[in-house]
Amino acid sequence: MSRAILAMVLLIAPVSALAANWTGPLTVERAFTEDSDLIVIYTVESHAYTSGCSPTAWVFSASSDARRSRVWATVLTALTTGQKIQLWYADSCGTWSYQSAASIMLHKGS
């Protein structure tokens, strides 16, 4: 019985580890905010990290105005300097079937 449970844990653990992760480096092509907590980011690189989601469109839902401002500043920095970003994603599509992002990381250099 314990071997069966161990085998199930070993099979399930890698799948759950893939459910949320950092993307590879992404180039911001364009972005916008709307009259809500959403920040929408379009990237040059095309990869659907989550099945069924748009491969170049991301939606970031901020939990506060301060956080939204920090994310927007990071996106604008990447857009104007050409620096790449990485996004922390969960295994779900957001608004308009765009990939959902929860955190953003800016890379020094290109």
C-alpha cells in the first residue's frame, strides 16, 4: 500500500511543479492598462505556457494600486529600454483567454 502511495506522489509531484513557474525571457512588444486592475502585456516570443491560452498575450491582475504601479513601471522600463522580462504564471488562462501572470522580473541587459 505504501509503495502505491509513493508511486502516486512521484507521478503527481512533477506535474504539479509545472503548474506555475517563470517564463523564459520575453520581449515586450506593447502593453496597456484599462479601467480596472488589469495590465495587458503582448510579447514578441510566442509560447503557450498554459494550454488554451494566447501564446503572446498576458494579463496581470494587481492586488492594489501600488502594486499595479510597480508592475506598470517595470513593463514600461522593459518596453523603452529593450530589456527582457520574465513572468510568473499559473496554470490558468485569464481575461480574454490571455495567459495569467502574478509576478514580473526585469533582466539587466538584453
